[in-house]
Amino acid sequence: MKTVTMADVAEQANVSKSTVSQYLNKRYDYMGEKTKLRIEEAIRELGYQPNIVARSLKQKSTKTIGVIVANILHTFSTEVSRAIEDVCHLQDFHTIICNADDDPAKEKKYIEMLRAKQVDGLIIFPTGNNRELYKRMLDEKYPVVFLDRSVADIPVSSVMLENEKASELAVHHFYEKGHKLIAMITSSIAESVSPRVERMKGFKKALQSLGLTEREEYVKSVEPDEVRRSLHEMWQNSEPPEAILAGNDRVLKEILTFVKEKNLSIPGDLSIIGVDDVPYADFYNPPLTTVAQPTFEMGKTAAEVLLDKIKKKQPEDNRPDDRFEPKLIVRDSVADRGGVQ
């Protein structure tokens, strides 16, 4: 079959090629309604498909961005990705989402692959271990935004939660309900992933400010598959924790599995708060108190910042990080032991 061209559409609609081009690029300012309808009908009748590659070369834009998430299993990753896609769709941009599994080698591979496909910019949940690659993008004035995390001495615009405050909200709520022996488990901070480090820092600061004892054996940063082992070790002590803060949704899942295995009751035997308002939090039995991130607002901001960089063709501008406030959502997973009045 003969390939249908823009010239064929122009002839069928009895307009010029430039008018068809204006229609395809949605520049309708001086185009009559009848003209638009004739072009639309010609495209439909001829089965015309625009040459996206040729258009990208001409416009020097693929109208596509890449999103490299740290781990798609996190509720946060899924929700912010949806928000990014929503913003891009309204701006006629496409999104390609890749899952790096917190693996620097996979992250590097995806960055190089997406750039080879000439995506116009990247939103990255950085592993932090591809510093030379991040620096090269900055040197090349390539549009990039970090989401959820920042990397020390890499001046990329970052969209993040006020992570220290998230932990402080949880600890203060435990304290107000009369809990003094409070534990925390978060994913491993061995690679200095910024939200994990900040949440741990906020937890310790809150204990100190309230005059509570920090027991080293009850503060753990481990991989998710090691969470239950860490909890078993805690429960070998004569005085196990009264309350526990889960640093993210995957850690929370492992804590809830441990509770079931040990036949513990929530909040009778153990009070729990999780950072990330997981979808099942409000219908779990009992409903779970959480510290929520404004995921859609964060994803929306990351997309808007990146698209602004792409459209203005601006280099990295050392703009301050966008930090978002966490929100404590009180439900029924924290026992009232007669705390501060």
C-alpha cells in the first residue's frame, strides 16, 4: 500500500500542506471550523498517520519524558507516577516509566537508554551512585529533576517530603498516647538514601526532645526481607517495644506479617504508625494510623518543573528543593495508655 503523506491530506481537504501542519500541531488560531473539519475528515478517510520520527527531528523534541522510579512496588512510586502522567498528558507529552529496583547499574542503563531514545527530560528517584552521570547531564544542560530524594553536592532540582517532620509527627503522637518505649524500622540506610536517613534522624531528634530513651536495639535500618528477623530479635528482650514506626510501606507490610505470625493484637500488644498512607490503611482491622505524603501534589510539581525546564530550554538553575508537608492521619492502631493531657 502507498504511504499516505501530508500532501495527500492537503489535496483531499483542498488546503495547503502548511495548513495541515498547523492542524497537526494544534495551531488553530486563524483556522476556520470548516477547514478543521475538512482536514479531520481527510485524515480519517485516507488513514493518515503522522511521521512521529520526522516531526521530532524537525521540532527537536520527541514530546516524551522518562521517569525512573527506585522501586515500583512502593505505593508512593505508583501514585506519583500517575500524577506525572496526568500532567504530561495535559501538555501533550508522553511518559516512559522504568523501574530501577534501587540498583545503580539498572538506573545507569535506563538513563542511557532513555537519552538514546532522545526523551526531552528525565524525572529520577536517584540511587545516588551514578554521580558522574548526574554531573554529565548538568554539564550538558539536560533537563532533569530528582523526586523523593536528593544527592549531596549534585545541584539538581529535587521534589521531596519533609522527612524529619514525618517521623516527628509519629513519635509525638505515640508520646501523647502514653508510649515511651518506641522502636523504628526503615529500609537500609547503607547507601545514604536521603529520605531514609532523614526519617531516622527525625525519629532520634523527636525522642531526644521528649526526653525518651533511644535504645539502639530498637532502631533498625535493614532490607525488607530482614525486617521480621529484626523484630524477632526485639521480642527476645524482656521488654519489647510498646510502639513501632514503619519507615515506609514495604516495611509496614513486613511488620504486619510479623504481628500475625506472633498472634499479637494491634493496638493492645503493639501500637503501629506507618509512613505512607497505604491503600488498605483505612479498612485494615484495626484501621492503621499513618503519616501521609501528598503524593499527587509531589508528582504534579516534579512534572511541572521538568516541563518548564524543557520548554524554556533552561540549564539547571540551582533552585531550592520543593519540600512538602506530611500529614498525620489518626485511625485506630495506636493505643491510648494515658499520655500527656
